[in-house]
Amino acid sequence: MTALARAGWRTVTLEEFAQRMSTVGAQHAAPLHNPSREFLLTFDDGYASLADNAYPVLADLGFTATTFVITDYVGKTNAWDVRYTWNRLQHLRWPEIERWRGRGFEFASHGATHRRLTWLDDAAMVAELGSSRDVLTARLGADAGRAVAYPFGAVDARVVRHARSAGYELGFGGVKGGGTGALLRLSRVPVYFWDFGDVPLGLREDAIGAVGRVVAHAANRCAVGTSMMQRFGGWAVERFAVSNRVTAEPPIRKTAPLPESVADA
Ligand SMILES: [Zn+2]
């Protein structure tokens, strides 16, 4: 982030991003061809480690960010993810969210329970998208209902239709977006710890950048494992939970694991 700031990059708010999109069109939503060096910085999942480690650094640099929170898990540990990572991680609490929102950071939806929307029937999808937005707008105001990041970056035409019906204006998926005019199917470029220099690999327009995006897409696909476990792993997880009772609880780790990718962390 320091390297980006020194290189002249600045972050935009969700509102600024939406204005840019309505002006220039979503075909330019991809961060490539971005001579103005503006970017929207997003985090998925809303782990508490963001407030410990990321937000203070960003605030010092004059950056802001949008965090997509799993509304049913605000203030709780990551039961939705622990069966995959086997680590118990703390999510942000509402007071922390409100405090950082007061400092210009933004919060939006990552669903109510981090379920893969493309696998849900219409009623369940409506519930995931709608209840999450209701909680956010009731707690934080109308602006918090503007955007959603689809868990696992999983989005199709049906998800887009329900997101629009629920009232979302912007929808963020994985590395691959939906093309022209797809404000509810925007792509994102992940940034990983191995990124270096003043332009992250995924933002480079050369061959190295292309490789970076392929790797990011592959990492995003690997996140399928989490939802496969969610879908089919109930029995095994129950067995694990039972056997785990006779041993120590796994420790709550303060730092998040490698993200599913920033596109769907
Ligand atoms: Zn996620």
C-alpha cells in the first residue's frame, strides 16, 4: 500500500466508483487502462484482523476501503469457513465497523451466511441477498445497501437478477467479469502478499500481469473447495466436531489465512 501511495495511486469510495461507472461505463471497470491511478480497494469476509492490521495502515496513507461483511457472522467466529481452514477466526464487531465507518471506511454485503448463491434456489437466494442488505441498511444507513460481493465470486444471470431486485447497485464477482454494462457483475483483481513494485501483478498490462491474473483465477477456483465442503461435508464435519470435544478447542487466530483471493476472500 505504501508503494502504491508513493506511486500516486489513490482510492475511491463506492459512491465515486459508481459515478465513474455511470459516466464511462462498466466496460472500463477493469482496472487496466487506468492512467488516473485510481482504484477501489475491497476486502471480503470482514475479519477482525482488518481493524488490527489493515485499516490503520490505510488510514495513515489517506486510503479508504470497502469491506464486504457476512452479516450473520459480524462479531462471531468463522463457522462458515472453519471446516475448510480448520482455524477459528474472529469477524469484525459492529462497534468496530461503526468506528471505522466514521473514519471514511465503507461496508457492504457479502451475503448473510457466505453461501454460494449460484447453488441456491430462488427463495434461499432472495433471503441471502435481502436479509444481508436489510441488516446493513438498518445498522449503517442506505449507503451500506449499495453493493454486494458474491461469495466465492460465484455469479450468474439469476444471481444478478435477484441482486438487482434486492436493491443492489453494484455486484462484485471474481477475476472474470460480466462484460459491458454489467454493474452487477464486476470483476476484481486480487492482490497477494507476493505482489511487489508500484503496480500489483494483476494490474500490469504485460505478460507478467496476464500470468498474475491466471494465477488469481486459479486461486479463486480453489475456493470452490470451501463450498464443496459446506455442501457435502456435513457428516464429516460433525464427526470432526464430536472428536474435537475431547481435545482442546482450536485456537482463535488473529490473522486471516491466505484469502480465497481478494476477489473472493
Ligand atoms: Zn468470502
